[in-house]
Amino acid sequence: MAKDYPRSNQIGQQIKKEIAEILQYEIQHPTLVNVTITDLELSKDLRHAKIYFISKQDQIELEKALKRSMSFIRQSLSKRMTTRGIPNLEFIYDHSIDHNDRINELLNSAFKK
């Protein structure tokens, strides 16, 4: 998130929290169980949000399920937020966790030798 814009940071954190709660408590989709929101990038004009997520489930199936649930998520988000509009949401699988795991594996194997 943009560090120069405290309002966008604040709104971004609220959106992240609300989406995590919507996914955990409101959506009854079996594929979306145990999805974790890791980060959110909100544009300066507050119109676009990139939501990064991870899960142990299949990435492609998760992205399809999130895309199918997008209108419900936006509708639920609009009921929870007090801002004028809701940004366009884009869900992106967060590969940084996978990369960190791989680096840790390599480091552990190097130290064992």
C-alpha cells in the first residue's frame, strides 16, 4: 500500500479485514475454506484493490471460486464499509510464501551437509 497516503492505508487495512471475515464467515463455498488474505494493495484513487491470498487448496480452483463469488464479496463489502464506493477487486495468489518455503528448504539442506 502507498505509504504517502494514510487514508488509503487505513481503508486498505479495513478492506483486507472485511474480506477476510466475509471469506471466513459468510461464504458457504467448500473451495474457499481456509483461504488466508496475506496482503492488499490499494490504488491511490481507491478504485482498484489487489488482494493477495494463500491456501493449501489448488490455486486454479481457488481463483475460479473467488471469481464466481466476486459479486457476493463486493456486495457484502459495500454493506460493511462506509466509503462512497467499493474498489474493483482482483484476487492474486501470493507466491511469496512458496518462495520462502523453498529458500528455507535449500538453506536447511545446505546446513545439513
